[in-house]
Amino acid sequence: MPSLATKPPSSLRADHATGVDSLQLFRRWQRDGDGVAREELVRRHMPLVRRLARRYGRSAEPFEDLLQVASLGLLKALDRYDADRGHPFVAFAVPTILGEMRRYFRDSGWSVHVPRGAQERALKVRDAQERLSNKRGRAPTVHQLAEYLELDAEDVIDALQALQAYETFSLDAPRAGGDGEAISYGDSLGRDDEHYELVELDVTLSAVLGYIQPRERAILHMRFVEDLTQTEIADRVGISQMQVSRLLRRSLDQLRTLTHAG
Amino acid sequence: MAEIPNVRLSLSNRPENVLVVRQALTGVADSLGLDAIETNDLNTAVTEACNNVVLHAYAGEEGPLEVDVYALADGLAVAVRDRGSGIRLRPPERDSDDVRSGIGVPVINALSRHAEFKDLDGGGTEVRMEFAASKATALERLDGNGRGSVGGARTQCASTVELSVAPTALARAVLPRVLSVLAARAHFSTDRISDVQLVADLLAASAFESISGSHLDVGVMMAPRNLELRIGSLRAGHGESLVAAGAEGLAPVIERLTDARRVARADSGETLELTLVDRR
């Protein structure tokens, strides 16, 4: 695909195209096949293309890829626009460009998979979070992560949500700096048959705790009885803080269902 | 039958609040089973409507931004309102060469199944958009049988967000996302944001048994490393049972995760106030 984004019109050509109103340029391109007029139309509407690519596809694919797809949409709109029908070009171009990006997402299986960009970003956020936690001895804020990774705060928040989702994608992949083989919870705890009690919390909970996995029971105990932070638990168990959070969420959800049923 | 939104967000038109709206919508989209493309369409169109309120509704001043979300049998509808008198969304003008103006309306029209733009009595505008979902998950219907009610517009200040949501399934998808983004804004560490999510999960799952109306109302006030939650309206005696250390079920867990708890009595029941602090 030609790179429209990076090709400025030559100054010589621009001389007799800039300053002309767009309607004229459309006539010159569509009726006379004037390539200079087309190039000028592309130049004028690239800000629109950029804005749509940035807004519609945010957090999805690398921006440059989206810009290429959106640019193709612009070229189609330039060919198909009928100035005589009285609609402004923008009203015609926006749905055409958005249509091109939606088709691209559909064709690349984007609707059913976690987008590649989002997945890579989530793993980066997870690794950065661990690195910063280790360095400072406490978990970073979203803004610190955003700054460290040069991302938007929104991208970091989305990544944290993805990491929270129970089974969005495998979080058990070896982490950066790890020795490759994930340590099982049992190994790292070394005492998974120990009986963790949450009697300090509530008797009705104790009655159903037997239904909860030993590793999750241990994590519940550390958080709610020993009052360790999630980062401290992560250190002790040898998993990421987001995994601790995910396991806590899941086991509390199970406990709630169990106490409710009983 | 009066139409009752499933979710109402009342906030100020600060730019950072658009992110709160987007996170709430992503939660709704998850809950209703929208696919990634449909969710992207929804978020992009609603962002355009919100950005207009941010930039133009109050001529540079701060004012209320209200977003209502309705679950439909085959998708959802979103209404974005302002109470200002500023520039409303307009289609791009003919012969306007300025491509920077007026892409909001074409974007909304292109991405929604149906869109309406109307002026409100007493000032302000509303954009109502409908979105299709290819495989929508049906929600428990909210009808106007007397119990259905949703919090009205309240006073908005920059650091306050009000959320009303029903039913439980939607609250469980929306409340954790909204509270995490507000905790992030209050400079909480990721560690403590996860705790906030746990509290949100537990409240969304258990508070509906204690509320006096149809919707769970949560008001959030932000300060650096501090979140105050006001949960209402609860039936008399229920505030204590949601969080007390000695209460049944998971109430002690909420007690452990929060820094302060207070039950405020009101005429029609009570309000539970929770404080979460990130001490670090």
C-alpha cells in the first residue's frame, strides 16, 4: 500500500492546487483525472483520516497500520463522492473511512480475539508493574506505569482490566526475567496441605472454605487474616500482583456463591 | 411505560470524565455480549457525543454531563445530555473546507443504528444513539412498576461522580470498572486499585438485597489517595449488615478492605459511606 501519510505534494504542484476550493478539485480529479488535484485533496483530508484512525481504533492495532487502512478509505471516498448531490464531502468520507477500518478489523478476526496490540500491551504493563514494584518496594500508580511505558493512562487501565479478566489470555506465560518454568503455587508455598482458617472473619465462611482450592485459601488467609498487601503476597507466592488480584476475585466470588447457596 | 435507564452516570464535563464513561460502556458491552467491533463502535460514537459536551456545551465553563444507558432486546441505547446553552452537535456544513469541524455527527451517524439530536426544555441538548448487538444477552427487564427509579441529576463538582445501575448483572460489570478508573485518578497504586475492584465486586453482588429502590446508587468523591463511596438508598438496618466485622458472609471482607465505614440515617432508610485510602 502506498504510504500516503508520509508523502507531501511537491511545492511546484501544490502551487496550482492549494487555494482552489475542494469542489473544483473534485471536478478536476473525477472528470479530468487530474492527479495533482487528487493529491491536494488527499493532503487536505489527511487530518480527518488521522483523527478517525486515532479515535476509532484506539488501543487496537499499531497506529501506522490503522492509518494505512483509513487512508485507503479516503481514496475510495475521493473516487466515489458525488459533489453534485449536495452533501458535504466530510459527511460522505467519514462513513466510508470507518467502513474500511471496520472491514479490516472483521477480516483480521479482531471481533473474536483479544487484539494483538492490546495483548502485547497488557503483558508489558504486567512486566513493568513487577519491575517498578521490585525497585520501589511498593506497587506503582497508573500514572507511573503510563509514564514508564509511554502509554496513555487509559491504555494502562484497559491493560489492567484485561489482566483482571479471568481467562482473557494466558497470564501464566513465563514473565520477563523468569527462569522460563512457572513455579506452581504448591511448590512455592511448600505447605499447601496446611489448613488455612478464616475463622477470624466469619463462621459461615469457614464452613465453605473446604470447597476453595488450597492455594486460593492460602492467598485469602494472607490478605484477610495476615493483612498482607497484594504485592507482598505476590512476592511470597512468586506470582504477579495481578494474578493475586485475579485469584482473590475468583475465590471471593466462589465464597459468595457458596455462602449464598448454603 | 416510562423508560428507565439501566445505567445513569452524572458527572462534570471535565475531559478526564470521558474515560469514566468509556469504562462504564465497556462494562455494559461486556455484560450484554457485544463483540470487540461493536464495543469499539459504541465507544467511539459516545466519545464524540461526550467530547462535544466537554468542549462546547458550557462555553469553557464546567457543567453537568449525563449519560443514560438502556439495555434493549437486541442492543442498547445511550443518551448523552448537557444542560448548557453552547454549540450543539451539527452536521458539517456544505462547502466547508475545514475538516476539523463537524466530524462528530457523521461519526455518530455512521456507527449507530439510529441517532437523534434534540434540544431539551429548560436548556441543554441530548444525543440519543442506538446500537445493535449481534448476539445480545437479555437482561432482566426494568419496568415502571413503581419500584423502578433512577437517581436524578445531582449537583456536580469536579471531583464527584454519581452512578446508578440495575440490575445486578450490569452492576457487576460496570461498578468495578468505574471505581478502578476513579481510583487510578486518585493516584492509587495498582495494588490498592485491585482492592477497590474487590470492594466493587462485593457491593455489586450483594447490595441489591439491601437497597430500597430498583437501582444501586453509588456516589464517589475523589481526593489524592482517598476515595469516599456513598451507597444508597439502603433499607433501614442494612448498611451495617453489608460491612460489619461480625456480620454474615463476605461483609467482614469489605470491612478489611476499607479504611472507614459509616452508616448515615436518612428519612427513607440509610446510606452507607465507605472510605478507601492508599497509605503507601
